[in-house]
Amino acid sequence: MKGKSQFADYILYHKQGMPLAIVEAKDSLHPVGGGMGQALAYAQLVDVPFAFSSNGKGFLFHDKTMTDGVLEREIGLDDFPSPDELWRRYVRFKDLENAQLPVVTQPYYADASGKSPRYYQSNAINRTVEAIAKGQNRILLVMATGTGKTYTAFQIIWRLWKAKAKKRILFLADRNILVDQAKQNDFKPFGGAMTKITNREIDKAYEIYLSLYQAVTGNEEDRNIYRQFSPDFFDLVVVDECHRGSAAEDSAWREILEYFSSATQIGLTATPKETKGVSNIDYFGEPVYTYSLRQGIADGFLAPYKVVRIDLDKDLDGYQPDPGQRDRYDVEIEDRLYNQRDFDRKLVLDERTKLVARKVTAFLRETDPFSKTIIFCEDIEHAERMRQALVNENADLVLQDSRYVMRITGDSREGKAELDNFIDPARPYPVIVTTSKLMTTGVDAQTCKLIVLDRRIGSMTEFKQIIGRGSRLREEYGKYFFTIMDFKRATALFADPDFDGDPVQIYQPDEDDSPVPPDQPFDPDNLPDDAVIVDGFVEGGRGEKQQKFYVDGVPVTIVAERVEYYDENGKLVTESFKMYARKTFRKRYESLDDFLQHWSTEKRKSAISKELDEQGLILDGLRREVGEEYSDFDLICHIAFDQPPLTRRERANNVRKRDYFTRYGEQAQAVLNALLDKYADEGLIELESAKVLKLKPISDLGTPVEIINDYFGGMEVYERAVRELEQALYAS
């Protein structure tokens, strides 16, 4: 469930963006320390050592520095410490008194929009600046996908650059889209001081350099153009997505970092790599700050998720061809048992692909056919077959616009050209994209509401990156949560203790180790036959050309379908969608009376549906189980409180039996009767909107102005009549 935002009464700052203390205020009926519990919780969140609680008569001062030898004491207003005194204590507490460099107090960049860092971004920025002041030259920041790593990096660079603590900065990323997004968006305020290294050309007249790391490295000495810079040219290097291989001893990343070893180096990642192949912590050190996916959801900054797990019979039981059986292309199929690990890698069941496409389509039709969707497939060929199956399932929508379904993979020029349109919230197309590896990282798909996993995922790093494609919260576009539809049991990784845990160094490389991590860039001159290189990374290659068998006509069915989600205690819960809905309703409404009270006092009933949407509960999805003819009211009463439901038409007929309309004139009665028919056919949403007056058959009764002014005597009377009609519908 999405968390709710928390607000401290007051935050005291030394300088803009540099918090020192929390003040929690209560009224005089509370004891002076009545707000200390809240104050301490907020102080921990914003990473400050001081908390104050007040009831208007005095203050309780909690001082972690214990400068006076006491942790908590009551003080009067005259004894309240000055800003300078709190800053001195803060510096002592943070062990900055003997810092090698002055603590940078340069304010954050602020634009006309008033955007400022969130509390966790401020924590990351301040921790980094303070670590640099202490002389730490290797720094690791771990922040969940969607929490604004690039914006955080910009503010760190801005403060250090404006304070002249760092004069020349290199920002490295592994994909062009990451560099371009940074240059065009978060880094834009650097203006003419910034350049992007392109065409392997160097201009030393700038101060901020952005580069795809492949643009400054190569296999031959004359291609390593970063050596045109002197080793001490940069005094700050920031590595985005540093889990990609920057800490691997034999990687091209590492060559750059070692060449500029005198510079302070900051690694940014949502998923620090800790395997026998590579250790980010070994290179950068323990993270100076970590902000997890779970914390982001609890704070209300990231979208919560639910998982729909779907098990297919052939995935569970396997498939074995008859001896000597030949596939679609008359190739004899190897006689053995094929299972989920083999499907779409070594053997293709055409009916399986079609079933997945049908299930995805049905889900979108029940919720929103234009929800941005990413389907992760085993390889490029699988992504193309899935695209074809989805085109056939959505022929009506594809005929409206061929971009409704697209394949975006490394070899598809047309697909990659549409990537910017897919991630742009304002552009409706493409809607559904099939991919392999191209979109696992570095793609800021802010309005993606559905992630489909039809590929096995063995790497926790890759799993977190994929889940991160849906974690952006964009309420202004109606995105309050996202759904993961899992056909390959990949979401079993949610149950792994390492998922979303604090990064821990599990491997310390020896001098003789020669790790080649799976995310490592490949030598372009030594690629497998079936591989396509994209931004220096392999898309679709598996090391050797593999034979696939294509089998038609084998029936595939769904064995089980269930909803999984994390409860408030972080426990994974698995249950039917109906039971999930019941629990969700019961958390929101303690009793039937509580719900009825809420329903009767809510002026616009559609607001209740929206509120449930925010909790990941789509009422339209429930109607398939309960009945399409039931209203939101009856769905909730029936599922949550076991009340026998009435159809919309039954409720409309009950109103007519009560001679409800006799208080109105003949023309107004005709309008109300027509509104009841609309309700019976389409539900309350149509009834609540004044636009309904423009729809047939109501529009045949008169124009909206005539209906409102002539038949009802004005808007106020009309709206009251509609509200009373709603009350009559649910009176029993």
C-alpha cells in the first residue's frame, strides 16, 4: 500500500538545504514533551541530531551531541540555542571540526518552479558533501530507481561547483539515453559551462563534461581519448548506474577511474553489484546513504505494486515431443522433456505465446487499454513473436494507430525511434512495448502501469532494475500504483532476503581474480553471432548461436492465478483477487455503517472509486467475478460485508416504484427518468457528470441550458435533484 506523506511542524536550517533541528508543537493541554516521539522520528528521517517539543509554555530539548552532558532537558524560550550554537554542535557531532576541506554551505539550485530536494535527497547530498569535507574520495550512494538519482547528482555537483570546491567535473553513464536525459533536464542549469563528449572529440574549454563511457574508451590506445585530458584535469567524477561494471578490475570503466584516480569519485546506483565477479563496496566503500524501494513506497514517493502470478500447465509439467517429431520448419526436435527454463530459449510453443498475449490484453481491457506496458521477453526473437501475437489480439486498436504495439530492441531502428514517445507521459503511443534487455535500465518510463515478466531472471540486480521501470509515482496522470504480471515465477525474488535489503559486501576480490561480471560491456570485435550491440552492451546474444524448435498446436492452459502483495509488515501475502479486495475494503472501512456513512456524505461518489484506485484496487476488475451489472456501491457491500447485491437496473426500478418524481414537473420527471436509465446502463459516473445532458436520449429532451434553467429552475436545483436521486438509489 502507498504510504502517506509526513509533515514536521517546523524544521530549523543552518543554510538552505542544511537542516539542523525538528520542532514539534502541541497545544497547552499536552505536556511539554508530548510531541517528542514525533520529533525524534522526523529527526531521524531528516538526519539531524536535535529535536524540540513544545506546548507553548516551554521546550524539551533532545540533544544527541550531549554538549552539556545531558541528552534531554527542559528549557525556556530565553535558553533556546542560537543558530550558530546549533551549527557548532552539529559540526562537532558530525566529526567535521578537523575536516580536511571546508564544509560546503552553498545553497541548492532553485528555479522559478520552487522545486527543492526531498528529505532523502537532501540527506544524500549532505552526507556526500560532508564525506568529501572529511577527505573521503570514493563515495557510494544507493537510491532506489525512481527516487531521483540524477537530480541528486546534479545538486551535489552544483553545490560543489558553485562553491569552487570542485571545478571540473566528469559525469559518466553507460547509455546515451541517460546522458541525454541528464543534459536536457536536471543538468540544464549548467548552461554554457557544460558539454557532452561526442564524436570522440575533446574541447578543454568547459567545466562540466557529460559522456557515455564508451565515447572515451576503446581497445586501442589511440581510441582512449580520455587520455587527452591530463590525469588531474578532473577533480570530481560521477558514475551513474555504477553497478554496470565500474568496480570490476578488468573493465573499461575501471581504466577511466584509475586514470583520474586523484579525483573524488561518486558512484550512483539502485542496485550495488555484490557478486564473486565484482564488488561496488570494495571499490567505493560502504554507502554513505541508502534509500530503498520499500522506504520510498512507505513515504509515498514511489508507486506501490501488486503481483499477478500466472502459472501455465506446460511451465509446471513440461512438454516432451513424440519420438522423431518435427517442428514447423521440418527440423527434428531433440527428444527430451522441455520445461520453463527451455521455453522461448530452446523450444517455442506457439500457443503459449498467444495465451500470454491474450492474458495481457484481457487485463488491459478490464483496467485501461492505454496503460503504458512493458513486456520483458527472453530475447529479440521472442520479443518479435510476442509483438505479433499482441497485434492480433488488439487488431482494433492497432488499426487506429500501428504504434499501439511496438518492439523496442537493439536491432529495431523503428522501435528505438519511438522510445522517447513511450516514456513521454504526454504522448499516447506506443502503449505496449515488447523488449529483451534494452529497457531494463536507464529508461525513465514514468507512466508505465504494467510490467509483464515472460522471461526468467536469475540476477537480483537485473530484477530490481526491471521492477524500477514501474516505480515512478505520477498521480497527475492517474498512476498511483503499478502491476507486475509474472508468467515465469521471477517474482519469487521478492521473497529473497536480499531484495531491497541494505547493501552488504559479500565478496572481497583478491589480486589474482579476473572477474567478468554478466553486465560487463563486450568487445565489439568478439561478439557472438546472434548478438546485437546497443550502447556498448549486448542485446539478445547468449554466447553462441542456439537452435530453436517451433512447435504449433500444443494446447497451453492457465493452472493458477493469484494476487501477491506486501502487507504493512513487509510480509508477502498471496490470495485471490476477491479476497485481496475484501481485505483492502476492510482496512478502509471498519464496518458496514462506516462505509454507508462515508458513501452518504461524499458528494461525488466517483471520488470513492478514485480513492480505491490509489490503493491498487480497480473495481472494474472485480465485476468479472461478481457481475458486470453491479454498481460500485453493491460491489463493496457484497465483497466486504457479505450484503446481497442489487443490480443497477433493480435499484433504478425501486426508485420508480416509490413515486419519487411526483414533486417535479413533467419535463423534469422525463429528464430524471432518462438519468435513471443511464445509471442502469452505465453506472453512477455518467449520472454525476453534467456532460450526460448532451448524450442521447437526454439531449432529445432539450439543450443543457433548457434542462437546467427551464425544467429545474437553475443549476443549484438541478444538482440537488441529482444528489437526491443518488440518495434514493441507495436508500435501502
